[in-house]
Amino acid sequence: MVDTTNYNGKGMIATSGAAARIKGIHESEALHVVERFKRVDANTISYEVTIDDPNVYSAPWKVSLRLTKDANYLIYEYACHEGNYAMEGILRAGRAKDKEAEATAK
């Protein structure tokens, strides 16, 4: 179980593209999120989340789904730029500008 409080009211629930239709739901400082993970079998996890924000919703609401193991799925370290293939070029250009500025300053 993951029990999360102390939100600042500046974020949104379900900002991931994977969230489909519930993308961008506002929150308040009163948001309370309880997530439950339960192994159903060797290949399945039951996930349930309860959203309680009395400043935004008239009652708590739940979402539940089953997470099924996919042997072909590759897990990568999470980072804000995961899959952003342009980042390497952006950083390379930035380092080139740094070197140019350094050479000019000498």
C-alpha cells in the first residue's frame, strides 16, 4: 500500500499519455491518494487507487486494473527525457557552445 498526502494543489492527476481520457484532472492541497498492489499470481498484479479530494470531488473514487507480465517488455530507468532521442544532440550542441565560449574567453 502507498498512502500519499501533502500535495500542493499545483499538479494534476493522470498527466501521463497512458491515462487516456482522464488526463489533466486538477487537484487541491486536500488530495489523498491510496494505492494498493496485490500479487494475484506469478504474472498478474492487481492495482487499485482511491482518489479522495473533498475540495474537488463530491466523494472519493476508485480505479482498478490488472497489470499482466509481458516477457517481451523492457524496463528502462525512468527519467524525464526517456525516449527523447533529440536530447543527445541538444546536449552535444550545448557542450560545443560551452567549449566555444571557453576558447573565446582565453
